[in-house]
Amino acid sequence: MAKLSTNEIIDAIKEMTILEVKDLVDAMKETFGVDPSAVAVAAAPAADTQEEESSSKTVVLKSAGATKIQVIKIIREITGLGLVEAKAVADNGGNVKENVSADEANEIKAKLEEAGATVELV
């Protein structure tokens, strides 16, 4: 039997009905002992996660500095936190905003540093 290319297999699957594709998947499960739909679903998020991890940043407040009130105002503006919660972040440090784009993280860092805070991007 001649070896089919990936494109030839995909073209053949495109011409199948849903029922024929289901039968194909069932036959693959039986023949190879693997559920191909589970492999495809499991593989897709892994790629997305790696992409997201490399491009997303967490803005961490190390110190509010001398102008803590300005820093609290900026934290409230950025996060939507209440006064008490924003003050707790300013007092204790910690994550200001998680999983943001690198550009947004740099903007937030610049705002906080302009107000006198010490900020780190992780």
C-alpha cells in the first residue's frame, strides 16, 4: 500500500460525512488504543499556554515609596480594587496585576514608578 501524505489524508477526511469521521475515530481507537480526539485536545492548550507564558507578565509592587497615597490611587485605577484592598497592596507589596501583555505591564510599571513606587515585572 502506498504511503499517503498528511495533505492527502486531510483531503480524504474533508470529503467524509460526520458519521464516517466518527467511524474512522472509533477504528483508530480500536486499532491503536488511543483516542485521537483526546490527543488533539490535550496538545492544543499546551501550545497556547507556552505562548501565553512567554508574552504575559505580572506586575509586582515591591515598595510604595514615599508617596503611598499616589500609588494607592494608581493601584485603584488599574485594578478596580477598593480603597482598603489597594492600601493593603501598597502597604504589603505584591501582585498589582497578573497575566497582562508586556506592553500593558510596562505602562503600569511606568505609572507606578512615576509615583515613586518600586516595581518588578515577572
